[in-house]
Amino acid sequence: ICWGRGGLIMDARLQAREEARKAAALQRRQERESGRKVEETSDYFLKEFQGKKAAIEELLSVAGGVGKDGLGKHFDSISSSCQELQKLISDSTVFLTPYDIRTSQQQVAQLMQQVREREEQLLPRKRFAFKSRKKEASKPSRGEEE
């Protein structure tokens, strides 16, 4: 854009202003990235998530070898690990993409379903049933006492 001498001055001002804006944006981005914690990156999250998920799957696979007395505590520890995994997702939603959030939540839901199925397989819940009262034949009823 060149409309004479005034146009050149205006063009130079616009270019200087654009360069200053880009430099300020670059500086803000560098400050933001340098101030970011290692725990606030998607790579760190994925490594942590996969590690914890693998540990839970390992605990789930060895559940068959645990004695009946220790199964309750074993499944409690697995459940608490699943909750920690869910908390990791919740804490990381700030810097994760919606796709990563959705897929990790689906994986945790599938894992929790596997835990429930395995727990029901190894520790079936006792069904509630009314116990029939046995009539005591030795005690005579009130009408028979007379």
C-alpha cells in the first residue's frame, strides 16, 4: 500500500505494530510453556494412565490365586486403584483434548466393569432368602394346654 509519503509511514507503523504483537505473543507462549509442570502434559498423562491401567489389569489377573480370606481386601485395593485412575483423568481435563478425555473415561469404565465381573465370579454375593421357621412340636399350643 503506497499512497505517497504518508502511506509509507503508515505502512511502516503497521509493520512495526504487527512485529511487536507477534513478539509479545511468542514471549507469552514461551512463558506459558516454561511455567508448565511436567505433570501437565498429555505425554505424561498417557504414560501414567497406561502404567496404572496395566497395574490394575495385573492385579485383576492374579485375583484367582488369592485366597478366599484375602479376596475382599484385594478387590478393595483394585477399586481404590480404579478411583485413583479416575481422579487422574479428572485432574488432567484442563490440558487434555476432549478425545483423550473421552477415550480414557471409556477405558476406565470398561476396566471397572471387568473388575465387577471378576469380583462376582470369585466372590458371589449371598442371596437373601427368608428362613422358614420350624414349628416346635414339643411345645403345645395354647388351645392344647387345657
